[in-house]
Amino acid sequence: TVIFKGMNGEIIDTQTVTLGHSATSPKAPEEQNYTFIGWDYGVTNIRDDMEITAQYAKNKYSVAFVNWETKEAYTEVFSYGDPVSYPEIKEIEGYDFVNWTTPDGKTITNVTDNTILSANYKIKTFKVRFFNNDGEVISSQDVEYLNDAMEPEADKINGMVFDGWNEYGFIGVKSDVDIYPIYKYIETTDNPTCDTES
């Protein structure tokens, strides 16, 4: 007697074969995400009772990794169910890496089909603080990379005139920055004169 079994041990067919003759291979059942590759034993010259089991291989799938920001892409082949091995993340100035997602915005951990994974980045946000002459914060702003902060109006101080800021890192912001005002004293005396006639 020759018993043919499927991948999960289920009986596909049972045949009574004359000693030395061949069994007839049945049609192997289709298994989702697997490809039938043959039987674990030959079916010719049968001399004993046998169990013959269908052999399957996991389907292969291609995953394309696309980084639109760096204009890079490459493809890797995985077997069905394999965990996704992600490529090294490329650092981009002014941006933080978020994740890899499919075209419909999903994240995956295991490969189950051909797919495209796109790298997603988020623009960095920096803290810009403007201070007054007493060291008190007069404006605190969250500003995206390379954007400009809104310049506040500087305090008025008696006897002094506002002469700008100690730096202008609040224009085209690239990092957290603290901005302090610069004041100059108003000149209140005339230029000295000297009478040379005597």
C-alpha cells in the first residue's frame, strides 16, 4: 500500500501497488504561498508499504526599498513569511527618519507578497527663543528646518536704542537658538570743542 500525503500530513491518495510496479503520482494540492516541488520518495519499483509526502518550497517575493529623498532604490528577494531586513537609514540634514511603509501607508514586519517600501521622513522642528535685556523670554517659537522665526518687537529702554540682535540664527533655522538684544546708549552730549584762540 502506498499512501500519498500533503504538506500538513493529510492523506491525498491511497494506492495498492503490485510488488515491483510503480504507483501513480496524484495531483498535489495547491498551498497558498508555496510551490509544489515534488515528492520525498520515488514512485517506481515499489517493494514495501510506503508513505510519500508532497514537498513544497516557500514562494519568493521581491521587496523594493525606495528612498525618494536620497533618490536611491534597491530590491531584495525574500521567501514567504521572512522577516523584513531593512536597509541602513540614510541621514538627511534637517529631517528625522520615521519608518518604511507600503504604497497604502502600512508598515510590515514579514514578507507575504511583492511590494514597494518607501522611506518616510519628518522635517525637524527647532526651538527659537528671543530674550529681553533682563534675560526674560519675550517670544518662544517652534520653527521648522530652514524656515524663519517671527522677529518680535524689542523692548524700549530709556536712554538706549535697540541695535539689533546678537545673532541671526532665527533666519533659515538649523538648530535650537537663543537670541538676545543689543542696545546702545543714546549720545546726549555734544562733541567736545576746543578754542585755540587766546
